[in-house]
Amino acid sequence: MSERKSRKSKKDGAERANGTPQVDWDFVERCLGARGIRTVYFHGPPGLGKTYAAYNKGNLTSAPYAVTLTEETPSAELRGFWAPRGGELVWQDGPVVRALREGARLVINELACASPDVLAFLYPILESRETARLTLPTGETVEPAPGFAVICTSNEPPEALPEALRDRFDCTILIDAPHPEALRRLSPELRQAALQTFDLDPDRALSLRAWIKVEELREELGLRDACIAVFGAERGRHVHEALTMKQLELHAEAS
């Protein structure tokens, strides 16, 4: 089977998984551990574990290199720069080049925010292993060492990406449900409440990241003030009232 055909079949498998109501996290971890998948695009609502999975799951032999893009991020921040040392300028590799050299995982967060400058820089990085390479300002051409992989995350669907960029991903996965390991960090009370808020409209949904912060703060601030600190005054009071009402209902049912 040709590499192009193999890559296409992996994309199709991921897209079929995207059609299910919730992400299959076992499928996600198998994709991250597959040697034949080198470039992955995670997309979906914020705070459900895209970055967590990118940093922690799959075949990791060392901590990944990570960058978070904004519209102002220059490609030079990813590539590297000349730095003065002992009266001369010495080249310093950026995180992308270090990942290439070491065969490490590179995590690029908020890919949809990439500027045209950054996109042009990333295109050759995301090529197949046979053609991926990067020529530095020093004149050196760096090719990816074995094990190099790129995981990009974004809230935006792949259709929002330029076609040339979208085509460079071996695997595209919608993350629409929280990672079970993250959910286990919540008490049963908050876990039940959190699960009811993930599928709300975007302007009403509450992220798992926010619920975990409430859990962390409740012992120090109390549940009411933890909700207000994390969700804001008005919304925090509403969330706390809903939690209190739920506790009263459960107590009444148990009586």
C-alpha cells in the first residue's frame, strides 16, 4: 500500500470516529501511539483535554516541545534566532528546530491563530517524513529525526484551515468530551454538574478546566466563592445556587 493511500485510510478512520456523539479516548490514544501517524489535528470546544492528551498520551520518550500561537507570533520565535555570545553571534534553535533534531513531539496550540508568516514556516515541517525539512538562516538543512511528530490543537474545525494545511494532517479528531482522567479529578458532586454543562451553547458552556479550578479552590475559599472566582460574580452565584439545589434534592431523596 502506498504511503498516500495509507495516510488516506487513517484520515477516514478518524473522520468516522468524529461522527460519533462523543470522542473515543481509547481511539485517540491508539492514534497518538501509532508509528504511522506523524501529524495530528485535535479540534473541539475549549477545556476538554486536547492539550492534556497532546502533552501526555501516546509514545512519549521525553517531554514534548510546546508553543501556543497568537496572531502576533512570528515564525522566528519557532525557528530560532541569533544571540550574542563572546563578541560574536551564535545561532540558537527554537522549539520547532529542537523537536526536529531530537525526534521529539511538537505540540502547537491554537493553530487557527497562526499568521501567514507562521503558516508558511509550518508547511515544510508538516510534510511527509520523506520530504519534511527546514533550511535555517545558517544554511543548514534540518530533517526530522526518527520519532518526530506534530500535534496541533484548536477550537476551530479543520474546514476553517487552509486546504493546503488541512491536507498535511494524517489524522483529524474531534474532541467533544472530557478526558476521563481529568473528570476523576472532580468530586462526584462537581463531576455530575460538569457533565451537564459541556453540551450547552458555546456562550453558556462551562469548560472542564474551569470546573477543575473550582475543585481546587473550594477547600480554601468555600464552594460559593470558588464558583464566583472562576465563573464571575453573576454566573458564579447561579452555578452555586444550582449546585445547592441539587444537593437539597439528593438529600430529600435520601431521606
